[in-house]
Amino acid sequence: MTKPDKKTLTRLYVTQGLSLREISERLSLHPDTIHYHLKRYGIEARPQAKRSRLRKFRLNTLEKGIREKGVRGYALELGIHENTLRHYLKGARETEKAEKQGK
């Protein structure tokens, strides 16, 4: 395994604004490895307060899109990674379930 140098990480993460996942895919390294080296080199992580683009969709709309096109196809149509869609759905379903139990 080759370690990423500070110049490369600064260019990709700070200058180009790529995510850890995008950098890890480009460098064929695990995202945790990228995160470790960012910390090691003193490169500050960006705030993670970015809201999901999926918040504007109702849960049943997302589920319908997945039934029609599959997770991968629908994520591609939305312009997001399929794991992002899965993760968002899991959280939305848990929230909906908790709200129903609270009523």
C-alpha cells in the first residue's frame, strides 16, 4: 500500500473539494486511510453539515423510484451514490417508525 502525500491530498481535498470516498476511489485506498493521512498532515476536515439532497423527496416517492428502477438505477438518475440512497432510506425509515410509535 502506498501512502498519499500531503501535496496530493491538499490538491484533491482542499483545492478540488473531492470527498474522502472520491479520493479513496482515485487512489485505490480505503476512505479511513485517507482520513488518517489528512489528520496526520494537519489538513482540517470540512464540516459535515451538508444537508442531503434527498430531503426534498418523500419516503414513498423514493421507495417507488427504487421499485421501478432498482437502487443503482434510481441513484444514478438522482446523481448520487447508491450507498448514499441506501443510508438515507435506512435513516428515514427509522425516523418514520419512531414517529409512528410516538403517536
